[in-house]
Amino acid sequence: MPGRAKTGLLRMLPLGMVAAATYYLWRPFKARRQAEPTTPASEAMLAIDSEQSIVHANAPAATLFGSTPEAMRGMPLSHFILRDLRSLDSNMPFLDIGQQLRLTGRRATDATLMGRRMDGAMFPLEGSLTASTGHEGAIDTVLVRDISARKQVHEQLARSFAQLRELSSALQTIREEERKHIARELHDDLGQLLATLRVDLTLARQHADMTPPLLGLLHEMDGLLVTAISSLRRIASNLRPRALDEGGLYFALQTLRHDFLLRQAVHFELMADEGDLVLDDQRSTAIYRIVQEALTNIARHAEASHITIALHRIDSMLAITIQDDGKGITDRDLEKTASLGLLGMRERVWGLNGSIQIGADSELGGTRIDIMLPMHAPASAP
């Protein structure tokens, strides 16, 4: 039995020596592996020291910058990654590389970093930074991605949106011109015709041979003509308010307020200076339609008892504020695709290169619309 135990021990000794040797040889290799940053094989990665010098670049990073890992080692990070084009001729380090890299990569428009290849070609990129500590000190790992294709798609989308906005502005202009033309035709032609018929009818009623039944019939016809003339004026006014052409925007808004108060029992304040509202036809029409649409929404949905509309100049801008104390508007209401009235308001404002904000009103508790329109910048061309 002792002999067998001794034999078993001798057999185990080589295995133990191999295990010990493997352990002591693996320790430094493991330390080196821990010091080297790991990243997916397809991800471009740069490792930099505290001086922002490149200590390691993997193959995808070398390919991205048109170099080799060996050539990139020891070079400053700012040679390949520029904060902006102003640093093109310098190798100044990033003041806060972590903050600057974290600011990129959210949207294509956030890509403020520029990459520079060895041949000098520039391309947009985004990156992220992670910090680690190895046996030789602190090492930061920078992961970078070329977003040239994404930026190109974003620019194409931006051009498409700009073209759609120009188309929308052109359609708004064409529609207003058609409305103006039809309103003028209704008022000048059909309106004059109805007025002439009423004059002839009045003369006919004064004829001596009129019998009472005939006089009654002519009286009813006169009432129908009056109703037709009133309807014609209302339709023409809805198509194109004559107050805009005859008295300007200020007078048109006053008329709009008067007509609204005839239908709604509310407290309505219109605060504006007539001198601030001497504008060209395009801006006057757009502002009138915006206010008109806002009042339509208030009448349909808000159940408000107090409305305030203020228009005033701020340097070269016209500020428009529309407030009510109604039920208010929610974010869900703003996102509805069927809210064509709100969409039309936005398109009119954007067509004039302005800005619009729609949301809850902290003062009256209802809805507040704030609009800023430039008075001297050209509007979108139809």
C-alpha cells in the first residue's frame, strides 16, 4: 500500500508542476491583456494616455483614418480628431475630451467632431469615451464611427423638408389669391346683379296697378333678395375679408373681434397699435388667418370666458400672443395628425421664417400661442 501511494504521488507531481508553471506564466500575460482595451472587431478604437497620445489603434481605426496601427502609435489624438475646423492647423488637445465626445452622437446635427485621414480628407464622426486603468497608468478608450452616410441622409431629408415647406407656402399663396379672386367676382358681379334686381323690384312695387296679392309676392321676393345679398357678403368675407384690402390688418382684426363677440359671450381684449400692423399683403393675410384659426379653435374646443390677443413690435420682430382661460391643450392634442388647423398655423408661421410655440398658459390657465415673425426677412418664395 505505501508503494502504491508513493507511485500515485510521483504521477501527480508533473501535473502539479505544469499547473504551477501555467499559473505563474499566465499572470503577466493576463495583466497585459487587462491593460489593453477590448472592443468588438468591427469597432474603430483608439487608446490614449493622459497626454492624449495614441498608445494603441486597432485595425478598423487605422483603416478609418487611412493609416496603420504602427504609424498611429505615439501621435496626438488631435491629429486625427478635430473639435471643429478652427483646429485644422493645430494639434492642441481637447480641453475636456469626455464632455466633448459625450455631446456627439445624439443626432446627425450634433456631430460637431471632424475626422481627418492621413491624406488630409475630412469626414464627420461621432465618438464615445471610456476610462480604464492598466499596469502602466490611466488609459482612455475612444470609440469612433464615421457618420458620413448618416449625415448625407440627414441633409437629403432636410432638403426634402425645405422643399415641402416651400411647396406648402406656395399652395397657401395660391389659395389666398384664388380666394381673393372669387371674393371679388362674387362681390363685384353677383353682388351688383342682386342689388340691381332689388332696385328694379322696388320700382315695380311703386306701380299703380299693383294688386294686394302681387304686392305681397313682391315683398317676399324683396326679403329673399336681402337674404341672398347678406349670404353673398358673408361668403365673400369668409373667402377674403374686405377689411384687409380696405382698412389693413388692424381694422380687419377689429372686425374679426366684433364678429366673434356677436356669436360668443366672452371677454375679448385686442391689444395692438395700428402703426405696428402696417405690413405687406402676404404677412397681413397670414397673421389674419392665424388669428382667425385660433379663434375658431377657441370657439369649438376651449369653452373660454376670457381671450387676450396682443400684437406688438420688438425691434425688427412682430410678437403675437394669443391666450384664453379655457380647458387648455395637451401634448397629445398637439401630436394629433388630424389637427389640420394647428398644422396650418405652423405652416403659415414657418413660411414667414418665424417661430411658434403652442402650450398651456400659466397666467390664464388655458392655452397660449406665442409667435415671433421677422418683419424684414423675406418670406419663403412661392
